[in-house]
Amino acid sequence: MLAILDLNYIEHYYSMMSGSRCDMTKLLEEAVATARRLPAEMQDDIARAILAPAGEEGGEVYILTPEEEAAIAVSKAAAKRGEFATDEEVRAVWAKFGL
């Protein structure tokens, strides 16, 4: 388990994947710096999300169902039209899940 994100490890990993030294973007550096302040379990979740696209972490690639693909397409189209949940709608969802 990756209990603490190591900026040097991530930089080294991406350098190996590209075959040359690869500087991280400012956004990735900020994301890692922010993640370092989170609890270990959340850091692990973030690390898995970073490593998953490259086939790391021993996990299989998840294949979306046709229904999931359709739901994502609907969401992307709504976002493109500028249709987003109101603050009140977001709070209602959070409350539903005790957040």
C-alpha cells in the first residue's frame, strides 16, 4: 500500500514510462502536495487513480457497460450546455449520504 505519496517516486515512474526524464506539470505537483495533507487511506485512493491508467496496482481495466457509457454521454452533453446542479441540489445529495 502507498501510505504516503512520494513526489520523487511518481516523477521517477513517469520518467521510466516515457524513456526519458519527465518533469511533472505544475498541476500534478500541486495535486501531490495537496494529497500529502490527506489521511493515508485517501492518499492510497489517489495513488491508485494515478497508477491505474498505466496498468499498475495489479488491477484490471474496468470496461464500462453500455448503460454507463450512455449515462456519461448524457452528463457530458449537459455539461457542454452549461447545465450543472445547483448548490441546493448538491447539498441535498450530500445530506442523503450523510456528508
